Amino acid sequence: MKVVIVEDEPLAAEKLERYLLKYSGDIDVLVTLPSLETAIPWIEEHQEDVDLFFMDVQLTDGLSFEIFSKIPVKKPVIFTTAFDEFAIDAFKVNSIDYLLKPITFTDLSRALKKLKAMKEQFSKGQEIAPLVKQLGKKSYKDRFLVRIGNHIHSIPSTAISHFYAEGRDVYLRGANGKKYLIEYTLESLEELLDPKQFSRVNRSHIVHINAVKDVIVYANRRLKLTLDPQTENELIVSREKVTKFKQWFEGIH
């Protein structure tokens, strides 16, 4: 398999190439392209010789998504980045997977196995529609980076009780009761979070299903929630969201 790496960090590119060769001796890394300026003309001229692209999202001269607006990229792409806010954009183009840095050999292996499985399905003559659906399957955010002083911690979504807004600020409250300021809006979180696990219950709260410990019928056909850990104020499901909340809580999607 012939691979091209689009990456502006030499150490990251070397590590990726090392993992690729470790995965299979049949992989041939044709070239490493460090910028949009070098990548666009090279891909335009040589992409027929390529089986797979690895692209870092953020390059020194722009986002690698700009490549797709300049030329038609016909081969599968696996994106890599240190930031996960670009996941949705990645799956709008022909992305096979989206790997967060620091990339592990396990992450890389999983992505390449996914590509192999899809190629085998095509070769068996299976219908294209289900595979296209799989290719564009939305990937939900499963970890959040939070800053504690000079330290950065990674919190899995399974360890989150809820998100809430106070004025213009948005906070994540962990299942341990601690809260962290995050740089997301509730609207962007709705797009990033798995709707089976999280539900927006009113204008200022998104809750994890495992945090809901009690649901009480409240005035005016609304619902009152008790979470663990508890919220500082009463948490009421707004009237227009009651039906959707009940379906979510029942497991109907």
C-alpha cells in the first residue's frame, strides 16, 4: 500500500512512518508533504499513485481541509490532529478515520483495519450504499481536555455528569463533582456529543444519562431532574423538550 503523509511536524511524521512500517512491511511511504503549498500540487499530479493519505488538520499555512476545496481528492484519508474540534469537518470529506495526537500504534492499527475491511466489502460486490453510510458515520467526542492551573487533564465523556452555562461561560461537571471551565458553547456540544448518552434538557444544561437519578413530574407539564452529583439549582426540563427527553430516557432514538 502506497501512503502519503501530509504533516508539518517532522517528529510526528517520523513517528507515523515508523508505526506504518511496523504495521506492515508492504506499506511504502512515498513522500511527506509539510504544507498546503507543497501538498496541493503534488496531490493534483500524483494522487493516482496513492492508496491512502494521512493528513494533519492544522498545517503551518492553513487547514488541510483547504486541499479539498482546491482539488478533488479521490483517495481515502485518515486525519490526524492534536485538537478534536475538527472531527465533524473531517467526516464531511472522504475520511476513513480521525486520530487524535499523540497517536498510538493501537489507534493506527484500528484505522488501517477499518480501511482494509471496507476494501474487502467492496471487492465482494456488496451494495455501496451501506458502505457509504459507514464511511460517513459520525464520530462523537469521547474525551475533553480541561486545564487545572498549569496542568491539562483529559476527561472521558463517561466520567461527565453534565454541562451547563452561566452567562457566556460553559462548564463541565465531572461525575466526581468537580467543575471545569471549557471553551465550547452548548450548541457546539450538542453536535459533538453522542445523543444516546447526552441530552439537552433546557437552555443551559446538557446531562449524561447515567447522572439522572430521579425524574419528578413538575408544574405545567414539565419535569424536575435530580442528578448525581446534584446541581446547585433546581434542574427543570423545559416544556418543549419534555417529549424528546422521555424518548431519550426510555432509549428511543
